[in-house]
Amino acid sequence: MRNSLLVLLAAGAAFGQGSDIAGTRIRPHVKFLSSDLLEGRGVGTRGGELAAAYIASQFESAGLKPAGDNRTFFQRVSLVGVDPLDTSTLSASVGGKEIRFQWLEDFVGSSQQQKTVAPFDAEAVFVGHGITAPEFGWSDYDGVDVKGKVVVLFTNEPPSDDEKFFEGKALTYYGRWSYKYEEATRQGAVACIILHTTPTAGYNWSVVRGSWGKEDPQVKLNPDEQALAMAGWVTEAGATQLLGLAGKNVAQLLEAANTNGFKAFSLGFRVKGAVNSKIRAIETSNVAGIVPGSDVALTKESVIFSAHWDHLGISVPVNGDSIYNGAVDNASGVAMLLEMARAWSTLSRKPKRSALFLAVTAEESGLRGALYYAKHPLLPISKTLLNLNFDSFYPFGRVKDVVVTGAEKTKFFPQVQETAKRFNLKITPDPEPEQGHYFRSDHFAFAKVGIPAFSINMGNEYEGKPTNFGSTIFAEYNEKNYHNPSDEYKEDWDFAGIEQMARFGFTIGLNVANR
């Protein structure tokens, strides 16, 4: 009974202290981090370095202790920058007929071989969704040898309403583009080309072009490590031309890929290309500050709050604007991280366990910074109780619901439910499970090494707004602003909902740190 009372008192204290978090302090962080001065916070760029330095200075001024390398706020992450050039080529041919594709307009891609020139010329094989999933009795590579060949496939996965088969409508990691390239590499392919459609990818071609038409920060290869000459995409129009060489079309092959019992087959033509790139060494950083716990016996245990500081930097111009400011994605999450760190550090009575505030790098390149931390943890993985991640928040007011996909699979879900109740928030399932959001943000890197981890996201029910307001603004952002230069800060933004989500996440972390 005494222990229960202490937990309730701690929860009450957490709720009260979380009220110190203010949207008025979050706003200027978003404004600065997404300003043109920081040039889109590209990894390995001047703007990225400025962003990391700004975060470290804010941690220091808030009273956090350095938790990075050599008693600094920085954990250095060494990457290789592969910047594809517009001289890169892609073509397909059969029987004397050749189709050539134009960079950015028809195709984009990166070479994972980390060479200035990565040529290939090989037979094309259609492998459906490119999935090997024995637990679901599915193998797109069964019975076909793709070593040294070009695999052509769709992203996403076979559709299902049965939760026992690819988890129903919820996208599994098998559906992510990153998995497609990983599996193609394991199968020995020389190149992997994804046929883009907006429904299968979950976003339009401008998102792909903006993300892949720029430098790709990659983990350095080992000398004997196999890698793709091209990890690429072609537009749906380009796919129509490409598949036409085999007498096929996009709808036909997508239907085949979705059919149980699908068998891979040769497309009967060759694909030739070369990814020409600038290669450079990149030194970037995760930024880490810690508030030590108050209980000597428990201070080595921790809760991690994370958000990625990077965005796409300077990339393909859209309407004359080439700076991808990333105000929502993810200046918003970093600003919340900074305000939560300040509030935690100024608590009059510190929680029993430590709190690590971690701004990670290179999320947009495939969670590189978070994956690096997971392999080189600053605090023991076995003593890390929970990771709460913050990525992309909409500044349109308070909400009535919250999305915490993955929290239900952790032992802390009862605390999440109790906190939601205290905040008068309804926990809503992921409104777009087919988009695979759980695999698209940094918490996934922590979950892969066994840390209970999930992101906190706003729901779609806004206070004082029409029922369809949330879904409408999300669709509009996804269509017009996501991974585009138009993701910019605006003075009329309402930070009440962002403040609300910061308090909510802060309270969950505080309860776990004190339990």
C-alpha cells in the first residue's frame, strides 16, 4: 500500500512538473532550426553542424551534463557521403530496342558500393515485392537465382485483412524500401529498382525525388562487403515504359506480386546503368545530454528521449526553392526535446533514474544515427528502460487523441494508458497502419536491440475543429509539404497541441524514471 501511494505521488508530481513545459519556449527553437540559415540541416553540411551546435548549447544552458564522447555533448558518427550526379544513366533494351531514362524525371537512386562510378549491365528479373518471410510462408526469391542480376520490384507487401498474415493492413518491415535493398543485397543482385506508385510507396514521386536526388550518408562498407551498384526508383510512367519491353504493365505485375504463390521470372530484357557520384567522408554527430538520477542505486538505469535533428538539406529545387527546411519534420520534435530537457533539468526533486536527451543524426538516410547509437550505446542497453521518440508534430492546436503505436507491446503500456487518462486523451490506433510508420522513425533502431521503444504522435481529433480536420491537414501535408521545401515555419502556427504532446511524453518518462 505504501509503494502504491509513492507511485501515485510520483505520478501526481510528474503531472504538475510537466505543466512547466511551454509552447512559447518551443516556438523559437522551431523557428531557428528550420530557418534558411541552417540550410535544411543536411548531414555533413554547415547547416547540420550549426544545428548540432545549437542543440548542444541549449543542453548546456539548461544544466544537462555532457553524455557524448570525451565528456562532450557530441557522439561522433562517421559516414560516407554518396552524392549522385545528374550524369548518372539508366536504360533498358531488348531485340535492338532501347529505352533511356532521364535522371530525376524518370529515375533516381544511389550507389551503395561507395564508388565514383558504379556501372552495371545485367538481365532484369521481376521479384514481386522482393520479400523472404518464412514465418508467413512467403518467398519472392524462391526458385530463382538473381546473383549478378537486376531485380525489379514494388515496395510495400501483399495486401491482407488477416492479422496473422503480414499483420493484416499494418505494414511490416518487409514492406519498407530499406528492407527491399537489404534483401536484394543478400540475394546477390547487382542492382535493385523499385517501381514507384503513390499507393504502394505511400507518397508521390516528388518525395522520392527530393529524398534520393541528393547526397546519401551511408555507413562505411567493410572491404569484402557486398553492395548494390544501384538502389534506385523509377516513376510509374517510367515503369510503364520499362515493363512494356516485356509486354507487361504496372497493374498486371502488381496483381501478380500480390497473389499467393507468386513466382519470380525474367523480364526478358537487360538493364544497363551507371551511378556517378561524388564521394566524401562525413563526420556528423548525435547530440547527447544527461540528467543523472537521484537514487545512487538506480542512476545507471535510464530513460531516453530522442528526436532526429537532420533533414534533407539543399536538394532538388521546387518552384525555385532548394532549401528543405523541415519545420514539421523534425524541427518540431527537436524543439520539444529541448524544452523537455530544460524542464527535467530544473525539477526541484530529480527522478530516481537518469534521463538521456538524444538528438540523433541521419534519420532521413535510414535511421543511421540511431542505429549507430544502438551499436555504440552511451548508456548500457540492458539498463535502458524505455525510449520515447518525437518526430513530426503539426502546429494546429490541441488534440483529443494520441497515437502511440508499439507502446501496447511494451510492459509500460499501463502507464501510458494511465497518463493518457490524466491528460483526457484517447489512445487511437495508427490511422494509417499501411504506411508502416513504426519502421520509419528512430525508435525502431532502439527496439531492434531490445529497448522498449515507441514514438508519441498527435491524433487526428482536434479540439474545436470539424471531425475531418485532422485527416485533411495530414493528407495536405503529405501531398504538398512532406520532404519538400514548403515544410517551413509560419508565424501563425498554434503550438498548443505540440506543448500538450511534450507534457504527455514528459510525464510518461518521469513516471517510468520514478517507478
